[in-house]
Amino acid sequence: LLIFLCIIYLPGAISHGRLISPLTRKGDTGYEDDPTPGFTSSQFVCRHTTRNNDAVSAVTAGDDFSLRWRFGAAHVGDCSVFVSYDVAETDLAKQKYFKIANLPDCRSQNNEDVTITIPDWLPAGDAILRWDWPALHTFPNVEFYSQCADITITSGSTVSPADIESYSIISPPIYPKNGHTGVGYRNPFNPSSSQFMTGPACARDFTGNNCGLTAVGTEGNT
């Protein structure tokens, strides 16, 4: 019995998942794998409020960029990538983001390097790269995970952050509460049903990085 209790309370035994590359604001790849309190929680925007200047990744607009996530419990669900230039805003509900990538069925790429294309129109400057994962293993309920990584973008784009339509993650929320609210989520346990992806469209009609899955007019577009 004692051995059993020790096993179930080991972090690895209760882990869910997190982004581990690029290095997030946590500053290491240690345990930060639990779900956030929910889809309207400031922790779902970013788990840490301020920029970590010791964990900044260089990003070049137009180039490929690699991400890696580690799921101790590889729940079914889809992941997404967002960017914000509101690096000085400490009220997380007021930070404005836009999407640049859809990562469908992200558990199928657990602990692998996954390459996305950084849009060539991204403006130069300091920014936040935000990754999230609405996990659907308790459908119709949803568990919400996220991490933020600080980045500095090199770019020759003439677009400014103000030119890019952006929005709060939680005020109002960009995702439905569960599979029975709003556009809902796909039921991963009923493969004969529509297996759509839920979330906002990518910015500026970007078509790379599986962005078509949540384009305006799709079933799960929010």
C-alpha cells in the first residue's frame, strides 16, 4: 500500500502536459503540467505575468521555428500558437493576441520537434509566443493548458502591431466552456461525428500552419 501511494503522488504519475521548447517564462522545463483553473482564468493567458529576460528566444519572420511539448498524460485535443506584442501589459486580461498556427491532434506529436512557419509579415520587436491546449479527454468537459515564451522577432516587415487584429484571450473568452456551449468541441470518442477544430481564425488570412482548420466559416471558428 505504501508503495502504491508513493507512486500515485509522484509528479510524473499525475502529470498532464506543457510546452518545453522554446523555453517558457518558467525558465526551465520542470513541472508546470497541471491544467489552468479554466478558460476565463488569467493563468490561461500566461502562467507568469512578467517577461523573463533570461529566457528569450530569437525568432525571424518568414523562417521556420521549432516547438516541443511534453505530455505526461497524452490527452486528446488540439493545440494552437498565438503572438502578442503587449509585453509591458501586466494585466493579462488586457493583453491582445492573434493566432499564427493550429496544431491538430497534438498528442500525436508528443515529445517531438514540431516545425511551424513564422509569418513573414510579423513586425520586428519583443513579443510573447503563447501556446495552448484545450484537452478533450473528459468530453464534453475541457481542461485548459497554456504556456508563454518570451521572444524577440527580427523582421523586415512594414506591418505594425496596430495593423493586426488582436483580442483578449479571456475577456471575452476565445473558447467555449465545454462541448455543449457555443460552437462546442469535437467529440473525440465519436469518430463518426464531425472532427472539427475549435478556435479563432489565424490573423491576416494566413493559410500556413493548418490555419484553414479554424478559418472563418468553419464549424469550430470562434
